[in-house]
Amino acid sequence: MEATLFDHKQSIEVRAILMGERIDLRSLETARRLAMSPLILTSGESGCAAIFRYGAVVLFGLEPMEEVAFLSQIESMVIKPYPDHETEQVTVYLDPKREELVDRNGDIVLREFSIDRLQIVADILGKSVVLGRYESRVAEAFDRIEPLAETLQIRGKGLGKDRELMRHIGDTLLIQHKMVGRVEVSEKPEILWDHPKLERLYVHLESEYELRERHLALERKLELISRTVETQLDLLHNNRSLRVEWYIVILIVVEILLTLYEMFFKAL
């Protein structure tokens, strides 16, 4: 039987925090672990915390002071910490007789506070805060490329510099790399291989938090940004190529004039 936590509680507060680019889990090898993939550690008097390599932490049943203490403890393990943390909070209720779902108030109902179920909740909330950050970054990118698209529509020519356009492409590729390579937003967690009975819970939570829809929307926006910037870059390069061709034509004309001038004076 799967071990359970919070034996004397009917509900717990859960908070997900995206702390930085990555968290070095090697420093936690000696910590008291409740589970792996995702890693869950004991924390506070009776709580626990799930820690993800991609920078997210999900705290279960911690008091405010316990939360501050735990975050301070792992702060040195965070690589490239974010100045503003993306967060998400939810109340998880225990009800053995109800279906496991997200109710009309946005709270999660579980039949038991088992470690494997908490891992599923942690996986969903961790991915959700990552998507939240990427959604903000993509919105900022849209604001930056909007003048480029408007100029292209009005003037029919590109606007911008190579370095600026390449930076936009780099930002887009970096977000795509993180979503696919590090977080694997669209992938199911490994725990479902060992606990297939929990797939229904995972699918339900994934649907309620719209992980797939948000991921697909981000991919479409990133593709649009990339296409817009590449179009601008192509136009800029074409304009430069055309300018070089004109320089060559002018040089040829000047050379012809000089040759004619020399021939004219020699004839005299």
C-alpha cells in the first residue's frame, strides 16, 4: 500500500514557485527523500516539497515560516534565479468517497494524500508555473516585434538591425529548447509507468490546467514570432544585396566613363 501523508488533515495548501532556470539536485543527495521523479523531500513539521531540475518547487502543507526557511535552504542551489517568481496556489482536499477532480472552486479533491498522488499534483503545478513564465515572455516578445510587422505592412520593407533580429530569433529558440528539452511539458511523468491507475487523475488535472492547449498556443506564437523575424532578416539582407549590386553597377559605369575620357583625350 502506498504511504500516505497528512494523516490528521482534511485539506492542505499547496504552492508552486518557479525560482530560476535550474536547481542543482546533486546538493540534495543526503536529504531525506520520500520519492523520486519528481523528487519529494520532507519539510517543516509535517509537510513536504517536490523539487524539479527545471527550477520549480511545489510545497505541500507548509506554514509560512516553514516555507521561508525551506526556500532559504535551497536558494544557493538555484542556478540563474529569477527576480520575480511565477507562483500558483491551490487547496487540496481529502475525500475518499468523491471522484478525484478539480471542483468548481478550482480546488483539487483527492481520495488520499498518498505520495504518488502528490507527485502527480506537483508535476501538473510545476509545468503550469513554467508555462506561466513562458506566456509572459512570449507576450513581451509580441510587443517587441509588433512595430516590425506594422512597418512591413505600411512601408512594405523591413525595419531593424541584424543584431536585434538575431536576438529575437535566439530568444525564440531558447524558449522552445527549454519547453521541449528541460520541462517536457507535453510528456507524461515517469510515475505513471509504475502507477497506471493514476493516469485518469493526471489526464483530468492536465485538462483542467489546460497544459496541452497552453503549450500548443505557445508553440504557434513562437512560430509566428520566428517567421516574422526571419522575414525581416531576409528583407534586410535582400536590401543589402540590392545596394551592393547598385554599387557594382555604379563602379562599372564610372570605369567606362574613365575609359572613354582617356580615349577622347588620346584622340586629341
